[in-house]
Amino acid sequence: MLLDIRNITVYRGAVKVFDGFSLQIEAGCSTVILGPNGAGKSTLMKLLSNELHPVFSLDSHIRVFGRARWNVWDLRSQLGIISWDLQHDYLSCAMGLNVVLSGFYSSIDIWRNQTFSDTEYCKAEKVMESLGICDLKDREFGFMSTGEQRRFLLARALVSDSGTLLFDEPTSGLDLKATFLYLEQLVALMRSGKTVLLVTHHVHEIPPDIRRVVMLKDGKVFQDGTPEEMLTSEKLSQLFDYPVDVVSLRGVIHVFPQTGAEHRGSL
Ligand SMILES: Nc1ncnc2c1ncn2[C@@H]1O[C@H](COP(=O)(O)OP(=O)(O)OP(=O)(O)O)[C@@H](O)[C@H]1O
Ligand SMILES: [Mg+2]
């Protein structure tokens, strides 16, 4: 089991985000957690990576890979993570190549005691090539555009040997080409056996090989099922409280507003 959450209550500041929340995600089952702004998606990711903890209670637990207690670094080395927080917290003086190499240790930048084999350098080069960022490998992270930073963090997650990738809005800030390259990479990774846990409010970020869609709304599981069951016009309209039509073309899903411009103008 990748994630086993039973009956947890979680506060962020004074806000109670989860109240008696439960969710299980099987290992090997690539899943998307989809929901509107403020639903609790990023909070869920932080619980998984041990950045946040639920209120202590005897009848609740949170287990990741079957364990309730983790050394944070051991846990993070098993999870390739991409999130806004990571982008925000990443050292701006780190060189591009080092950002990618840090993925082998799940560290922020690389450190003198860390060593890298030729194979690891080759892998880093290959991933940078596939994401079109080789030219920027000597540039400092702080001197890159938002989308370029994101591509480096994507490369950092992709080089790691972790079998599970945790992505929180991975394509935010990426241009068209980079978004589609990301989708291609993700599909290839899933087919090579990696499990992806994707958290997003962007339907177009969902790769075709995702097996389960958990809809999260107001800190509760609103609906849960296969992409075929969940990614329908009706369910997405209910989830986002806005009437939309779903169009799927060559495996990529997009949504369009159902109502005309006159309705949108009145919002
Ligand atoms: N640091 C914080 N202090 C207080 N409340 C917070 C904090 N971070 C998040 N919240 C609140 O917790 C709730 C869940 O936030 P969360 O970031 O998990 O939402 P989300 O589903 O990731 O939304 P988004 O799609 O906007 O990223 C929201 O009501 C938010 O206002
Ligand atoms: Mg979020």
C-alpha cells in the first residue's frame, strides 16, 4: 500500500483542512487527486512527504509504504517530488546540472560528500536533453525563468530511482512544448513501472495511463473511480461547480465551458 490514511484530522494554522479523512492508495496504482483550489490536495501531499502531521488520535493513522514512522530523508528518497514549495525553497545559487544531480539524493543542491557515477552523469544529461534544458545546465537556478526552473525540477524528479513520483501541479509555468514533453515522459515512466501520484486542478495534466481518479472537494473524497467513470462532463461540472464539457483527443483531456460568452461575462 502506497498510502493508508484512516480517520485523520489536519489543521493548517486555524483552518481545519481534513476532519475524519480516510484514503487508501494501492502501490503500483498511478492515481490523480483532482479538485478545485483549496480542496486540500497540497495538504495531502505534505502529509505523504511528512512535511505535515495530523492531530494525534488513537483511532487514526497515516502510513506510507506500510510504515507510520519514517526518517524524513529516507522517505523523500523514495519519492520524486515536484511542487511549488520545492521550487520556492530551492537554492537560487544552485547550478542547473546540480539541481538535476540532487535528484539522486533528494537533496537541495549537491554537497561535497555526495559522489556521482558516470552512469548518473549520463542519466542527468539524457533527461536534460529530453526536456530541452542542456543549454542551461551551467546557469544558476535563481537566474532561470519560472518554466525553466520547473523543467529542472522535473528533470531532478525523473533521474531519481524512486519508484513513486509525487507531482503537485507539475506543468504550472510550462509552455506548450514542455507540457507535452512532460506528458510523454510521464507515460513512458508509468509504462516502465513507476507509480505516479499526481495532484492537480488542471485536467490536461492527467496522462492517459492514470488508473484511478480521486476527486477531492472541501477536504472530502467527493468521487473516486476510474478515469472513464470520473472524467465526464457531469462529474467535472459537479466537482468544480461550473458547467463544462469534456473533450478527449489522442489521450489528452481538455474541458470547455458549456455556457456561452454571455454567461461567462456575468460571472
Ligand atoms: N499555511 C496555511 N495556513 C493556513 N491555512 C492554509 C495554509 N495553507 C493552506 N491553507 C488552507 O488549507 C486549505 C487547503 O489548502 P491546500 O493548499 O491543500 O489546497 P489545494 O487543494 O492544494 O489548492 P490549490 O489548487 O489552490 O493548490 C485551504 O482552505 C487553504 O486556505
Ligand atoms: Mg495546491
